Amino acid sequence: MHRTAVKKVVLEGVLDANEALAQANREKFDQAGNYVINLMSSPGAGKTALLERTLERVRGRLRLGVLEGDVQTTLDADRLARFHIPLVQVNTESGFGGECHLDANMVRSGLGELPLSDIDVLVIENVGNLVCPAEFRVGEDTRVMVYSVTEGEEKPLKYPLMFRSADLVLVNKIDLLEHLDFDLELFIANLEAVNPGVSRMLVSARTGRGVDEWCSWMERRKPT
Amino acid sequence: MHRTAVKKVVLEGVLDANEALAQANREKFDQAGNYVINLMSSPGAGKTALLERTLERVRGRLRLGVLEGDVQTTLDADRLARFHIPLVQVNTESGFGGECHLDANMVRSGLGELPLSDIDVLVIENVGNLVCPAEFRVGEDTRVMVYSVTEGEEKPLKYPLMFRSADLVLVNKIDLLEHLDFDLELFIANLEAVNPGVSRMLVSARTGRGVDEWCSWMERRKPT
């Protein structure tokens, strides 16, 4: 019991500091005129693949920038480098055993590498993790979750915090539906149970299905 | 910088406490004669489905017990309840925003509900998360990872800590290979890069492929 109590106090302190730094990020974004998306998911749900499909479509219409968060490697940033967009990789490994999320300070440390005034929409691709990233605001306008149908129907109930905090859920890998025992209606019902009325789109980064709809959603949010 | 320094000190304290409690769990397991598996994976990689297939096969040959870790719900435990095995669910939601892993103290709190002396092999099904569970020993003999081929080839490089600490990797959902662009050889090469020589098995909880081999592996570890 003692450990829990100590930890709680400390982590509230960390969250206070995070909130202040998130606010500072927010002010930078407002000055530069950025709409900022915190993109979250489990590992391997397809965030980077979806960004690749997105970048192929929006070039010339929307100035997209990306901040990539990963525990280690620049693999994801390397995949996006061919689009010649403003792009920075933040590795969280210098923290305790490799931080399992991006916090406002990590995002802040990456912002200096980005020409914010040349960006309409900044996508912050969070570390692949269905729990921890949801606890840390980074100054975003909105939270978008990518969820892969290979992960099962019950995850909204088991990991409610992230599903509850999402403004839009992109249900990805929909092309695999015919090869899985995934019950889409049950998943939607579970999602509705924790986040009633949340927007969602069925997408496939592999076939391109739904990606236009997602790009339009983003373009409608382009700051004027 | 200040935040990081403070955090480091506190978390080392937490890990010291965890180590002491893990040792206490270990002594209980030794007294009862349990072989203990810490089963880890991303969310939705198929840990529970694999346990279902396992329990169908080993009944009568191996006395399996399960400690289920989840942020919320008893959904996983409910799925295993039909096997009438020693089974307990530990929910981590009472912690800070829902703890993203099991630690030694959470496991300890569940052990009182299990008849340890009636168990040969205890499987501790950790919270679905590719980062945080790897940082916390819970008194286990071995660490087994379930990895789904839907998660991509590069994850061992991006999340090296868990892959490095695994003693066996069960490469699951192998039945989906023909529908994916997953390069199995590249995944194995990435796995070898962070954990040279680690044991692995190709399995499918859906078709049953490889499950006998995994059950044999477990039976060979039954304490005598």
C-alpha cells in the first residue's frame, strides 16, 4: 500500500508538469497555425502505413508534418522520408528503460526541428501502446486512434481510457476481415459502450479503402 | 531535465521494491513446486486464444493454473473459466489510470486466491503491452512472448527490451501469412539481432498449428 501511495503523489506531479508543457506546445501550435493530431494505437496497428497512404494523397493540397515517436530506431521516419515533408523522429529510449509513450516534453524537444509555420496539419505518431499514451496530453487538437481488426472485439472494454479519449477511430486492416473471426458489430458496440457516438471510419492502408474519407476529414480541419 | 532526474530516482526505488516482492513470490513458487511463465505480448496478439488451445490439450497431463492480468474486465478469465482450472483475475485499474503492466505486488495480491500446491505450471498472462511489462520481474522462471505476424517485421528493433528478455517467442497467427505482406525471414533476422539464438515456434491458435510443440515444451518443464 505504501508503494502505491508514494507512486501516486509522484505521478500526479509528473502529470502537472506535463500539463504545463502541453499548454506551452499548444501556444506554439496556435502561433504557427497548426492543427495537431495525436495518433495512437497498439504496436503494428498500421499508423505508419496509413500515413504513407495519406501522404500519397494529400500532397499539393495539405502541408502535412510528422513527429515520429518510437522507443528506438528511425525506421518509421525512414519510411516517410521519401515524401520530403517536415519530419522529425523522437526516440524515447533515453528515459527509464525506453519510455512507453510520448509526453509533452518529448514532443517539445522535437518541435525545434520542425518548420511549424510551413505545416497545416501536424501528425504526432505516438509510441505503439494501448495504455500509457492516453495519459499524456501533448498539446494536440484531437486524438485519432488506429485500431486493427486483428486485435479482437473486446479491447475497448479492456483498455477503456484510450478508446474513451479518442475523437476518431480508424478501424484498419479491414481487408483482412474475411480471414478473421472478428465480429465488427460487436466491436462497434463495445466502442459505443465506452465512447458513445465517437466517429469511426473503416479503412485499409493496404488496399486504400477509406483513406480518401480520412484525408477529407483531415483537410476539413486545415486551419484557414 | 529536472523532471527526468527526479523521475529516475523514484522509479529506481519502485524497481527495488519490485525486485524484493518478486523474490518473495519466487520463494512461494519454489515451496509449492510451480514452474512459472510470464506470458507477454501486444494487445490482441492471441495470448488468451493460445491458452484456450493449450488447456484443451494438456488436461489430465499437466496441472495448469492461470493468473490473468488486465487493466479492466474479467473477459479473459471468463474465457478460461470453462476449463475449471485454478484461475484468478487481477485488474490493474486501481492504480494510476490503469497500470499498463503487472508488477510483483499485483501478482502477489492474486496468489492468495490460487491453490499453488495443486499447480504444476502457472501462466501469468500479462497486460497486453510491448514495452512496460518487460521492466517488471514478477518471480517467473521464464518469459514467453506471443507475437502476431500482423504486427510487422520491425518490432524487435523498435521494442528491443521485451524481445531481448524473452526466452521463447511464439510467432502466432501464422495462418494469416498468406494474406499479409509479412516477411517471416526478415522478422526472424530482426529477432536474432536483438536476442541471438532465442527459441521460437510458429503457431496458430486458430488452426492449432504448432500448439502441440508448445504444449510439449511446457510439459518438459513440469517440476518433478
